Amino acid sequence: MSDWGIALIAAGAAIAGSIVTGFFSWKAGHRQAAGAEAAGQAQANALIATVQATLDEQRRARAIDQRRQVYVQFWSLDRPGK
């Protein structure tokens, strides 16, 4: 085989190797980006759940406080026979 033939085979192998390496790097990058997006979504959902739980607890505390105020007003009325 001539020197030109060997040079062409070596060049072709280098190009093929670059294409294969680039393809797998591209695929890995997309998998990493998808994983980062999923992690971000999970973090956002956890934050939303925490805020919702806080709001629910505050709403419950306000309802209990309002109920307590009504009881105090009811029992502090001047009732006949007392």
C-alpha cells in the first residue's frame, strides 16, 4: 500500500473518531441538561409545597384566633341572672 493510501486511512480514522466522540459528547450534554432541568423542577416544586404549607398553617391559625375571639366576646357579655 502506498503512503497516500495509509495517509487517507489514518485521516479517515481520525475523522470518524472525531465524529463518534462528538456524538457521544453531545448526547451526554443533553442528558446532563435534562437532569439539571429535572432537578430544578423538583426544587421549585418543593419550594411551592413549602410555601403552600406555610400559607395553610397561617390560614388555620387565623381561623382558630377568630373563633377564640368570638368565644371571648360571647362569654364576656353581660347576661341576665349573672
